[in-house]
Amino acid sequence: MHWQFADTPSDDDKSNPVELVLSPRAKSIGAFDVKRALPSRHKQMIGPFIFFDQMGPTVFSGDTAMDVRPHPHIGISTITWLFEGEIQHKDSLGFDITIRPGEVNWMTAGSGIVHSERSPQSQRNMNAPLGGIQSWVALPIDSEEIAPAFYHYSTDQIPHYDDDGLQISLIVGCAFGQTSPVITQSPTLYAEINLSSGKSLVIPDIAEERGIYIYQGELEIAGSTYTQGSMLVLGSAREVEILASQTSKLMLLGGDAMEGPRHIYWNFVSSRKERISQAKDEWRKGLFAGVAGDKEYIPLPEDEE
């Protein structure tokens, strides 16, 4: 993970609202690589967001496809937000749904869930694009062990704003005069923002912690330029004006800060180390509920060594 602190403004110079810049590191997940912006050594979370991966953009061809075998989660909610392509989600609650661009599929792991993520049959043996963001949201301590759940929201349920070179999809939270119907366990902000070149937007002071991830394009903020693939951690309690120096696709994320740091091992997240150890043991012993009709699974990383 590459990172840098932005120039820290003095009391007399509050011109730089960007506190920290993170550049993702590449991680392989089989047939393609992802770019991981969170967690970072220097910033574990932005609001409740504890994991943030850019998938693609890529094109699967021939017999290549996304095939993430069944694997477990605890202590988080997950969301895959697609710009292009499709992913088939199956889980231990019995949900079998194809994720498409503009839809919200909010999976709350809580005490434990297992799911797989694969290219659907309709996207195999062809030139199939895939691009988007996969993120995890940490659950508050008093909600870490809630029952697992899965909620689907169609594209027409997600608030949209479109006007003169500015498009906003409000995935989660309240912002820009809109309110998303997506149910969360803590105050959370998540939006896709598209800006035409030369268009500006003021990001209001609407969350305790905020970040901007530049999926495509380039931004200017307070005279500094930030390029594609950068995660910008914004200062608190202030409006931030952004200017697209190129046509840009951004993710705005944040929310209330968590009560404290979380322990992370593989796909397990918890405020308690002993809960991570318990989850590891349960997965190794096959005590998690499985995905119906799928006998494959991903072993614990340490068991593959």
C-alpha cells in the first residue's frame, strides 16, 4: 500500500481539505486482479468502510470467468456495486441472484454467512466485461452478532440525480437532497458520482468521516491534482469543492466513525480476537451453513500453506 500525507494546513491556512492520499495495492483473486484501497496500514476505516476493492475494468474471454468459491464472513455487511458486467451471488440463506449495474445487494454477515461469487452462465465463453467496487462495512459492536440477512434493491429504488454533466446515484444514506432506502446498522454514506470535464461539485459536511475514491479520471481540490486510483481521505467538519479536470467516475464513502479498531483475518472481522479464532475453527470444522448445490469451498489460507 502506497500512501502519503497531504500538506497539513496551518490554523491560518485551511486551503487543503485532503488529509491523506492512499494508492491501492494489487491483489490477485484468481482470473483477475483487484486494487485494494482499504484497509491500509495508515487508515483502517473511513466511517464504517473497512474493505474497499476496485474490480477491473477487465474483460473475460474464452474459458476465463469469475469463480470465487463459497467462503465465510462474520462481523460485516458487504456490497458489490457494478459499473459493468454481472456476478451471480449464492449464499447459505438460500438467495441466488444475479448482481447487475445500478442494483444494491446488501449482505449482512453478522454471526456468520457463506456465499459464492461467480460469472453467470450467460456471461461465460464470450467477451464479458466486469468493473466495479466491492466493499465491506464493519458492524457496530452491539450488532456484530446479529442474524445474517440479504436485501436486494432494484435500480429504480436507488435515488438518482442527473443534471448538466453531473450524475449521482445515492447508494446508501442521506445526501444531495435524497434518501436511500438501503437499511444499515450505523450511519453510512455511499454514492457513485459522475462528473463531466470542467464540472465542479461541493461535497457537503454530511458525515463524520468521508473519502473519495477516483475510479476513473482526475480531480482538482484546493489547487492540488489527484489521479485515477487514489483514495482521498477528507478533513472533517467542512465542505469540500471538487473539480473534474477530466471526465471522472468517483465513489463517495463514509459515515460515523466506529467505536474502535477491528481485528481482520481473511474474511473475518470482529472487535474481539477470540471471535476471529472461533470463526477460524468453525470454518475448518465445517460448522458454517453451506451454499446449496455447491460442494466447493475456499480453505483457510493457513491450511493451504
